[in-house]
Amino acid sequence: MFDTSGAKKLVEVRDLTMHFPIRTGLLRRLTGSVKAVDGVSFDIYEGETLGLVGESGCGKSSCGRAILRLYDPTAGSIRLEGEEIAHAPFDKLRRLRPKMQMVFQDPQASLNPRMTVAGIIGEPLMEHTKLNAAKRLERIYELMDAVGLNREFANRYPHEFSGGQRQRIGIARALALNPKFIVCDEPIAALDVSIQAQVVNLLEELQDRLGLTYLFISHDLSMVRHIADRVAVMYLGRVVELAPRDALFADPMHPYTTALLSAVPEPDPASHDDAERIILQGDVPSPANPPKGCNFCTRCPRVMEICRQIDPVIREIAPGRHVACHLYAEDTHKTAAHAAQPTEV
Amino acid sequence: MPDGATPFVLDVKDLKTVFRTRGGEVHAVNNVSFTLKPGELLGVVGESGSGKSVTMMSLIRLLPMPPAEIRGGSVMFEGQDLARIPEEMMRAIRGARIGMVFQDPMTSLNPVFTVGYQIMEPLRTHMGLSKAQATTRAAELLDLAGIPDARRRLADYPHQFSGGMRQRVMIAIALACDPKVLIADEPTTALDVTIQAQILELIKELRQKLGMAIVWITHDLGVIAGIADRVMVMYGGQVVEQAPVRELFANPQHPYTRMLLETVPHIRGERAAKLRVIQGQPPILSRAPDSCPFRARCPQAFDRCAHENPARFDVGPAHDAACFWDFKTGAKRDV
Ligand SMILES: Nc1ncnc2c1ncn2[C@@H]1O[C@H](COP(=O)(O)OP(=O)(O)OP(=O)(O)O)[C@@H](O)[C@H]1O
Ligand SMILES: Nc1ncnc2c1ncn2[C@@H]1O[C@H](COP(=O)(O)OP(=O)(O)O)[C@@H](O)[C@H]1O
Ligand code: SF4
Ligand code: SF4
Ligand SMILES: [Mg+2]
Ligand SMILES: [Mg+2]
């Protein structure tokens, strides 16, 4: 498995916050905010795949988009190869854009229906390179080969392709400028099981060949176990646990991670007989109004008194294992003191 | 109601459904046959477009006709052939004797009526309950579906419920008239895993309490493994394999099923270095098939598969597979 010791940090995210304003009434007055990402920190090492998992609405996409500066983050720091980009101006972003790309969930919606495949894949080349038409076409063909699309399809339109093929077009486009870092936001969620494996294998192959680094966003925990080197688990705008893949799946530490993993049904009837499933009660609270204290306290099977008062900070409690939970506080006072500092208004 | 001599609550034979579109015909369902025993849960798996939904919508005649056209087959339910009875008789069965739950509760619930009204509606039209009786029963049903504070929530509108709770409301509506058969089409696909776990738990509980037979459509092999008694695998508008759940997972006999089981990663146990891939694309269903629909993607394919569409061969107790290759002998079938 991927070894982080000695590996270079490609992306460093610190206290990233992405709040969306809520406006109501005729005057569109600001009446609150959706705390989609609420103080998230992690590193992504060069050449690794960091899996980002969690339930719908927990802030995965917002986090990925903020990191790529497709959104303007509310606060926090994002470094790409050491360069601060969280609040970088447009021209600096434009210079860095080729290095970081995104593959979207819905290949149908993310491809311009009026452009040919060659046009779609070639667009970033037009924008960011000075290649002439012939060289550009050569590069387009090269990219089509790389993702397993027949060159003969270059002049067809997206609607003429299947979901899996459309996702390949999206991947080819993301690769056009030789990026280092790709955020894959649910790249297989819209695909059939038999097609998912094709796309995942392609992503893995390209990573090996081109030395790519991925942030792989998914709610499919089995697939994340397959593809990720390390995994971050999000709940209600926070990373609650971050750990190397094998450790996380074999021995989840945060009560939410434990419940989440136990909820995944295995494709094996015998495994269902003895499964001690933890069924979480209720729903995820609204990110516009997260609970006081630990944001999981309304559903946590192991909730304690302190959890309703004090927000646990995420700490490294064993090498490489980061957990935000009072169950693991070695010194509650210290943790309490830390968490009691005003973090937001 | 007399059930005839059949041990099945539902007995579907050679169902054939075609869509006539401007681009030509789509042979969505080709000679699909299956049965359902009382209290049994039949899981239906297959990739998108394999005909799962159209099969079930055909048998309760909930398809837009045209473009859909049922070209053949019979659907025996409580002594009648649903393919042949008049629409008004069908209306009395649909949503009453046969309940339905769909993938997206938001599109099946009407946003302008209260949840209470929508549960009471079938109670009043199908069962003839008074308003007071219907209210009481509706609260009971919501409670049964696991919605806290049920009586009060009858007055709420669908948007006031979360996705998981809306699916519970749909289940309450489907159960309102005490159906003999419940058809659930991807009911947990749009839900998060922790909410899916809640709904699966609810269904297991309700089966014990109410004993209805269920057809559960999903593309999630994990869900199937957890709740089905028997599984039917569909591919290209056909049933390609059918077996009791344990048998199917332990001993798959159709190349598609075998590959499908290897292509999904697991959350526990050994981690495969590389995922098995099923190359190629599902078939285009523009004609009635005269060859095996899986042929283009099948590593086992041989000449016969190109000329003949395999029938469903018995391959074990209560187990059949539509394939000319016999994995048990490792040779071509000689029938
Ligand atoms: N542009 C926006 N304006 C306002 N609220 C937003 C916006 N984008 C996201 N949100 C809200 O922020 C929260 C997190 O959303 P996000 O899309 O990041 O979730 P996610 O984890 O990617 O979910 P999913 O698994 O459904 O894709 C949600 O409550 C969402 O409704
Ligand atoms: N209204 C329609 N018009 C034309 N074709 C349709 C229509 N509905 C479904 N089909 C086609 O019927 C086939 C089976 O679809 P469906 O039963 O919905 O698949 P599944 O539920 O297994 O995903 C597909 O090829 C689909 O495109
Ligand atoms: S801090 Fe408390 S409520 Fe939060 S996860 Fe840990 S035990 Fe549960
Ligand atoms: S009949 Fe032939 S092509 Fe079809 S699944 Fe069997 S071996 Fe493969
Ligand atoms: Mg998302
Ligand atoms: Mg369907």
C-alpha cells in the first residue's frame, strides 16, 4: 500500500470552510448559511488516491470543488505544491488550472451536447496551449487511445455514447493538459456495475502510467476500499476520521465510520446471517443548523454528556490515524480547552 | 377469493413487451417467465435497461400504451389473467391487491396533498373506509412504517419529510390495502447506506408481521444477498438465471452472473488487486433476439450462441440458466 513517509505533499488543506449563504424573503435577506464544509484539514500525497466518503449532503463535492477553486472558499488555506491558492486571483489560478482537473459524476450533464468528442477533449488545449490544429488533433487522438475510445468516434456527439464511454470522454478531457491532481467526484455513481469496473481500472492504470494524484469522492465504500490508499470520512461538513485504507476498513475508530461500514450490505448471503448491523436512528441534521457539540451527537450510539457540549477536535491518535471523537481524548481538559476556542461566529 | 390450484400468488408466462418509438422498436421484455410463492421475496437484478422495470410495469399495466405494447404472455394473479382483464378491474387490483414502491418517492408522492390524504386515498376508494376510520388506519400505517409521531405527521406535506422518511411514507401507502404482492422497484437506490439499512430492516420486520410476497428490483447485489429468498437475473430483456439466493451466489451458472459477482469489490475480506471487467456494452434491443443477448460480451461464446437464443435449462434444484455452456461438465450442452 501507499507509504506516506517520505512522500511529497501535493495538496495541503487547512481549516477549509465553505459556507453557502441562505437568502429568504422578497429582499433576499441573508438569514443564515449552509455549512457545507466546516473546518476541514488534510494532506494529499503525490501519487496517492485519497478517498473521500460520506453520505449525501455531507460536503464531499463542495470540498472537492473548493479545493480546485471552482468555488471561492469562505475561509482556510489550500496549497498546491506549496503555492497558496485558496484566495488566489484569477490570473494565478489560470496559470495553475492545467495542474488540477476534475472528473464529474454525471458524464451526460458535464459534456457540452453540441460539441464533438474532439471538440470537448480539445477545448482545454485551445484555451491553455498554443498547439496548432494538427498537433492538437494528434494530442486528442493520443488521449482517446489512453482512455480506450476508438479514434473513429472523434467527430461524434456525446449523446451517441453510452454512460461508460461518456465518462471516458470526461476523463480524456481532464487529462488533456497533463494534470498532476484530479478530483474525481463520484465518477462511477451514474454507471452500471459492469461498467464501473471498466472506468475504475482505467483510472488506476492512468495513475500508474502518469503518476496522477486523485481525490476520489464516492459514497460507494466498497469501491473506495478498492481504489483508495487512504480514506477520509466526512459527516456534516467535517472530516471525522482519516486513516490508511486497510486500517480504516479493518478497524474503524469513529462511531460514525463504524456505523457506516456496518450498513454496507455485502454481496454474500452468508455474511448477512451473523452481521451485527448498527442501525443508526434518524436522519442527518441540516448543515444549516448543525447540533451543538459533536455534530454526530444526535445519532451516535455512544454519545456521552460531554459530546453535547464540546466539539471534539480531530487528532492523530495513532500513526496516520486521525479521529475527531471524545472517546479517544487522552486528556479531556486539553481537548475541551482547544475546542472551546471560538471557531466561528 | 379462489386461487385456482396454483401454489403461486403470481405466475407470469412468456411476457413480451415492445416499445414502438420513432427510432424503431425496442424489445424491452422478451418471453419473461417467473413465479412468486406466498410470502416469498424474489430479488430481480440486472443492469440498467435490462428490462426489470418494464417487466413489472407490464404486469400491472402501468406503462404508457402507446408507445408500449404487450405482445404476448399471461400474468396469473388470484385466478385471473391480468394481461386480459378490463382496465377498470385492473384499477381495483393495482395499488390495492398489488402494492407498489418506486425508486424516487418525490416523483410518486403528490407535493400538493398532505401525506395523510395520500395514505387515506386508497383506503377510502379501495376499502370504502369512512374518513375517521381511514385516519386511524393511516396513522397506524405510518407508525408501522417507522415514522415517529405518526398521527401528527399526517397533516404534513411530502417536502417536510427527508428522503428516507418519504420512502417510508411510500411503503405505508403501498401497504394500505393489505396487498398480497408488493412490487418494489429500486426502493433504496436513491438513499444513503445508513438510511437504506433502516429501510431494509423495516422490510424484514414487515414481512414477518404481514407475510406478503415481494418482488424487489435492484442492481445492488449486496441488497439482494441480504433480503432475497430467490433471485432472478435479467440481461437484455430476458431472464438469464434464476435460483435460491444462496445457490445463486455460491454456484452461479450463467457467464453474466458469474462475471457480475466478480466485478463488484467487497468491503470485508480479501481485496482483489484488480477488478474483473465485463468488456463491451449491453445489447441494443431493436429486434426480437435470434441469438444469445450476452454473446458479444461472453468469454464462453461459441458458434451455436450466434444462431439460437438459449432456453432456460435446469441446472440444479430450483435453479435454471439460459446458456448453451454447461459449467458443471465444462462442455457445450447437448440439448
Ligand atoms: N451552491 C450551493 N448553494 C447552497 N447550498 C449548497 C450549494 N452546494 C451545496 N450546497 C449544500 O451544501 C451541503 C453539502 O453539499 P455537497 O454537494 O458538498 O454534498 P455531497 O457530500 O457532495 O453530497 P452528494 O453525495 O449528494 O453528492 C448540502 O447541504 C448542499 O445542499
Ligand atoms: N417509454 C419508453 N420508450 C421506449 N423505450 C423504453 C421506454 N421505457 C423503457 N424503455 C426501454 O426498455 C428497456 C428496458 O428498460 P427498463 O425496464 O426500464 O430497464 P431496467 O429497469 O432494467 O433498468 C430499455 O432498453 C429502455 O430503454
Ligand atoms: S464525540 Fe461523542 S457523540 Fe461524537 S462521535 Fe464521539 S462519542 Fe459519539
Ligand atoms: S449461450 Fe453462449 S453466448 Fe450466451 S451466455 Fe451461454 S455461452 Fe455465452
Ligand atoms: Mg456530491
Ligand atoms: Mg428500472
